[in-house]
Amino acid sequence: MNIYVSNLSFNVTDEDLQDYFAEYGEVSSAKVIMDKFTGKSRGFAFVEMPDDEAAKKAIQELDGASVDGRTIGVSVAKPREDRGSGGNKGGGGSFQRRGNSNYSNSRY
């Protein structure tokens, strides 16, 4: 089962997560998500546990727990939505001219 962990302290490491969840069963992976530009934690992580029952128990007991001075959120990770390859979807683009006096409809 893939588990989403939110509101993490920026000091929490992959190894720390591994230790927290290992108390409930085998941990396949534990990964704090890092910002690709700064290299610092983004404050959330994903943990994978092969045993669904152990994962459910970890979620139940760790959700709302205090870790490094912060109350963390722990839940079943939702599948990542396909973002597609297109740029602006439904936003109309960034070059819309609304109310710009230089582009008024005065000639109509």
C-alpha cells in the first residue's frame, strides 16, 4: 500500500520515516519529496508497505501524531492524475486581453 505523509518538518529524512513506519511492519520504501531547485524537503513524503493490514494500522495510529514538533497527516496515497502534455487547460492562456484599453472594441 502506498501511504501519503503530509506536514512533515523539513528536518525529517527518509531514514526517519523508515523508522517510524517500521514499528508497524515491513517498509518497502520511504521517500521525502525534495524540491528539485533548492534540494530542500517539500514537507511531504510517500511510504510503501507491502502488508495492507500493517499499512492501515500505521495510518490509523500515525495520522495526527506529533513528529519533530509538527502534527503530521497520514493517509492512503491517491493515484497520480495524468496531467497530459498540454500546457494551459481551461485557463484560456496567459495572453487574454480583458479590459485593456489598447484593445477596445471601439471600431464596432
